[in-house]
Amino acid sequence: MKRLLCSLAAIGLAATACGGTDQPAADEPSGPTEIRLWLNGPDTPQPMRDWLTETFEKQNPGATLTIEEQQWEGLVDRLTTSLSSESETPDVVEVGNTQAATFSTAGAFSDITGMLPQLGGDDLLSGFVEAGSADGKTYAVPLYAGSAYVFYRKDLFEQSNLDVPETMAEFVDAATTLKEDNVDVKGFSGFWLPGQDWRDGVAFVWDAGGELAVENGGWQGALSTPDSITGLERVRTLFQEASGAPKDGNEAEPEVPFCAGQIGMMLRPGWVMGSIADSEVGCPKLAKEVGVFALPGSDGDPAPVLLGGSNIAVPAKSPNQDLAKKLVELMLSDEFQQQYAENGLTPAKVSLATHLGDDEFAEATRAAVTNATLTPAAAGWAKVEGSRVLEDLFVGIAHGRDVEKLAAEADETITGLLASS
């Protein structure tokens, strides 16, 4: 426990100083119990949330499930604050797969190693299990995975006499052509790339052979290497010649500009199609013009897009450990996981991937995953994401600032953050 508290203090989670002694776990509350679940963004659609609430409450009489949606932006800071307090902590939390290692290493989550066999065992996405493990124990398990692929307007491609691009160079040319051919549409993007969107922008860095950070006697930022600069310069080209998205904006709610007729192509996860086709928030008529393909790399294979996704965990300070673990078990059930597949996301269990289907969206999902890449496996990577250094880098590029200078500044910040982890 002494080591645990020291680790928590390192990221601001510990409420007491290092040097404490083991304390007994909090008793489970008696009587009706509210279980709080944090889900992030819109990746888990409302029908899935309804199913989860109804099923959990039916299986656990006297317990109620409250789902609280969090935004990805600022999540690390909110977790850092909430997980340190027994009165404020949720009972189950969704964290990005790139954030799981930091909180697992710090001891912020309960040990659920013993649950692995009943949760899926070797059928679980191994990379996500690894991200949620530390010192031979597992603290966070996969919820779903998803790699972005390109959504495009078939009608606009036809009007511009464009074929689906098969290489990165062809993709950039198509994006530029679409922008030029639709100059009369205010805010139009041949390729929609908001300034803060490093999660999609990093694909161009990786395609050029660059990296966000590398381990060389300690983790160091690697955005200023020649290969990374080549990729960032391609991002600059897309910002300047293909994108009409806000230079300070983020990638939230892409269906809004899409349905306004302002997007020719965008790199987004599969669930976006549900938003586009939704009669209340989307544009079902325009949805008929949507086609998809995996972002092509310079070598003609799918480009190395970010392997996104989430883990779930039980916070160590949750007073409702037993019920929280029952909720985790339900969220890893075949019935719930199959629904992720049906909504275009890769389920936590490999065996359920067949439920993705066999249409062009499923094919694009599978193709995108074949070369998808994770963020650096540094234990303190969540601190990098929480610092917004990557958003600042890409916004600076979008505004036309010097790429090499921006990359060098970002590397200095990243190296310092990882060295302090």
C-alpha cells in the first residue's frame, strides 16, 4: 500500500502522503445502491445504454445504474480529481486505451486479474489487456476498439471524375481537387481536418516513418526527426490546400458539417455513419451518397491509423466493488459486445468480430485495423495527452507556423512529461 500511495501521489491521485499503512477496504453500502458508470463521447449509442441499464438493474434488484457521459477532452484531469475521492469516484470508468497504462501503473484501479477467465480470457484483445496491466496484474480490460477510415461523398467524386485513391499521394491529390472543385461552398473541405485533430493527423506522421516518441534510454519526443517532419509537412499541405475546417476546432460532431454539404472526405470511426443516417441529428438522404475506404498509405497498403478504443476499470476507491465488477462482467458479455460490432466498432472479444458484417463498412473496418498503430507504450503517456501538447502542435501547423520549430518545442515538452512519470 505504501508503494501504491506513492504512485498515486505522482499523478495527483493520492489524498494522503506516502508512508501510510494498509487500510481495510470500505464496506459495501447496505440498502439501495446507485452505481455510476462513466462513458465517454457517443461511441456507445443510446440503445446500448438502455439495454445495459435495464439488464443490470434486472440482474441486481435494489441497484440502479446511472450512466454519466464524459467528453474525451479534459478526461485525464477529471479522472485524476474524481478517482482520488471515495465520495466523488464513479464505480466503473471508461478510459482510452492510450490512457489505461498510466492509471493502471499508478494503482488507481482495482485488481481484476481473477476475473479475466470469465470476462473472455484469451479471446480479449491482447494489446488492450496489456495496456491495462502492471506488475503482472490486470486492472483494466478492453471495451471496444476502432480504427478510423475515410468517409467520402460518392456524388462529389463522380462530379470531379475521381476514383477511390490507392496511395497516399493520390489521396492528397483527391482532397485538393475536391476543395478546388467546390470553392463556391463556404467552409468546404476536400478533406476535413480540424486544427486540434492530432489523432487523425498522426496517421500521416506514421505513414512517413515518423513517431510521436521513442524509447532510447528513456522516452523522448520524436516529432522533430526528419521522417516525422515529412509527415507533418504533409499535414500542413492538407490544412492549407484541402481542409476548410476550423483551425482551432476539434473533431467532435462531424455529422454537422457533413450534413451541411461541407465535407468531401473525412477520417472518422464507424459509428459516425449512425449519426449521419439519424433522422434527428443527421441527414438520411445525403447518407445514401456515402462511401468508405481505408486511408491508403504511401506503399499502397492501408496507412497506419491510430488504433483507438477503450478499456473499462473499477476505481480502487469505489465503495461498491462487487456491483461494479458485476457491471464490468455484463459489459464484456457476448450480448453487449455484439452490439458494438453491429454499430461498426471492433468488439473486445476477437470471436465476435464476425458480427461486423460483410458490407463496405465492415470491409473498411477490417482493412483499417490491419496496419493500425498504438500511441507510445510509455507509462506516463496519459500525461502527454492531458497536457494538450499535441493539440497545440497541430493547431500551430494549421495556422501556418514553422513546422520544425513547433515539432522541436513539442518534443521538449513530451520528453519532460515522460521523464517525470
